[in-house]
Amino acid sequence: MKLWDKGISIDKKIEQFTVGNDREIDIHIAKYDVIASKAHAKMLQKIGIITVEELVELLTGLQTLEKQIEEGAFVIDEQFEDVHSKIEFELTKSLGEVGKKIHTARSRNDQVLVACNLYYKDNLKLIKSKTKKLFDTLLNLAEVYKEKVLPGYTHLQVAMPSSFGLWFSAYAELMIDDVYLLNAAIKTVDQNPLGSAAGYGSSFPIDRELTTKEMDFADLKYNVVAAQMGRGKNERTIAATLGGLSNTLARFAMDVCLYMSQNFAFISFPDELTTGSSIMPHKKNPDVFELIRGKCNKIQALQSEMILITNNLPSGYHRDFQLLKENMISAFEELKDILDIFNYSIQQIIVKDVDINDDKYKYLFTVDNINTLVVEGQSFREAYQKIGGQVQDGTYVPDTSKKHTHIGSIHYLGLDKIRAKFPV
């Protein structure tokens, strides 16, 4: 069954190519098509297209389908092109002529748009919630390990003293910037496109404010052409947003892999969180974090895909838009799993003691020692040359007693300020 079926058979090869993976993908947006259909049915009754009795029948039928979706019993069979045709078929099968009325005053175009927007909004909020959980975990770890010294590096060379508290809270605060973008993406998709139909509105006296309220959208995408052109633009915005968060997580995962190696040996994890080698019995591989890194890098590539599919398309609908759903939805589902496993794993981190008296960390405190000489009255250039000379001639002896007093530094993390900064 196809919503556009005019009784003409279509070549099976053409049908298979044009349908693609929509049946599998659309399971993720099925409940949102039901939500939109409920709102649409209420609106149709209000403007007199269907009766109160017909509305009750449609809402009852949609409620049945919603329950099937929730229970995992809803299947989009091969005879259907997508979730939208499946839902209309089921309504018609159970309700007869009433079921055929549900498509009045809408097009598959705005059906897909509104279902995707609802899916995007819910899942952006869910990702934000999962990000908050990881954020809280990292700040808690920063508090626990704030006194644990960690060598800081620039160019992968020993640079200045840092701490595990500084490391954990750095990634926590970076995620705040990612949430700013998540909020922007939520605002972008929190606009109702239903009623734009095929992209040019409807001659029916539809009430778009009613459906906006029923579906709990913050606002309406007023211009019907703009609503249709939101498809693609929404995905580009979301892909950039998910990519930003993925970048933060991938860099963090890389740090974990690096710090677990024997050459650094700053951290470890329980054996059950690591994997072994088929030939090297001593191995404890950070496969979880390597996969997080790889999966996050894959998500970062999504933005380029969304841009290239939609770049320079003229106004109006184009079948190219169908290609946006698969990898976009896959990225959402992947990132939710990544956030869960990252939070689960990092809570079990084993932080090791770092011996700052080890010879390789000998020059970790040179900057602090230069600053001490400046406070005592020397110019910075003179102090720099003095400590530099000691490093060169091998007479340098580090003084590790210097404290950093400004907010956001090793000895004053400002965790309460970072925690309060997380956006609502």
C-alpha cells in the first residue's frame, strides 16, 4: 500500500530502490506519527471535516496502534512503503471508511516532517539529559580526585602540573558548550510544520495553532514553504550539534586510551571492563573507549553528509530528503548508547598515584619557579633566563610548593561555578 497509489502498478525494481530502508528506519518515528495523527484528527473534527463520533473512533484506533508500538508488536510489513501507509491501512482495516479520512488536509511530506521533528525534539532532550548525568559524574570525580597530581602536557611534552580534578572538570565544562548547541537545535525543531502539506499549504480551513498546541510544540513554522524547506536544514543543524558533543567525547576517550598505556600509567580500569589479546596474555585493552572514539568520529562525519545531500536544492520537496533519515536516526541511537556506556565505565576508573619525583617530571615546575622569582622582584625575562640556565647546565632543583590561587586552576577548581553554569 502506498499513500500515493492511483491504481497503477510500479516496476518492482523501481519500488525497491525508492523505498530503500524506510520500513526499518520508520519504526523509530512510528509513535510520533501516531501523536501527530491524533492532533490532526482533533483538528479535522474542529473544522467540521469529521464528526465527533468519527474522531472518537480514530483516536481509539490510534491508541491501539500506539500500544502496539510501545510493546514492540508493531511491524511494517513489506507490502507497505513506510510507517505512514501502514498506520493508515490499519485504521482503515479496523474502522472502514473513517480510517480513510485521516489523510485529509495533509501530505506525506508534512507527515514525515512533523514525525521527524517530534522524534528529534524528544531525542535531543534525552541526549541532553544523558549528557547531564555524565557531567555530574565528572564533577563528582573531580571533587574526589582534586588533590591527585597529573602531569600536564603541551605538544605531548611534559609541561606544567595539573590534576585529575582539573582533567575531569575540564571535560565537564566543555560539555556545557555542547549543551548550548543542543538547546539551539531543540529550539530549531520545536516548530510545528504540520499543515504545510506538500509544501504549499491546504485549501481546507485547517487550524494549525490547534495542532501546535496538541503536539506541545513551542511555536508554529508559519510559512508553509519555509516549513517544507526546514527538512534538511533541521538535519544539518542537528548533525553539527551531535558532532560537537561527539568531538568532546572522542577527545576524552583518546585521553583515556593514552593514560591507560604503560608509558603513562596514570589510570586503569577493572579487568571486566577491558579486553584481552588472542596471543598476548598480559594485555588489558581499552576497547570500549576506542570504540567510543571511532563511533564519535563517525558521527562527526554526519554533518558533511547532510550538507552534501541537501546543498543547493531548490525550494519545494525533493526525494533526496528521504536519504536524511537513516543515518540521522542512527546517529541519535548511537550517541545515546555512547553516553550511557561512557558514564557507566568512567565511574569505575582507577586513578593511580603519579610519582612527581620521577626524573621525567623533573621540569614540571619550571614555570612555577620562574613565577616565584618574579614575585621576589626579578623581571620575568631575567627569571626565565635563570631557570632556563639551570635546566641547561643540570643544576635545576624543582620547588613543588607553589600554589595556584586563581579560579579554574589546579588548586581552585571552581566546581560549584561550573555546576551552576550547566544550562537548563
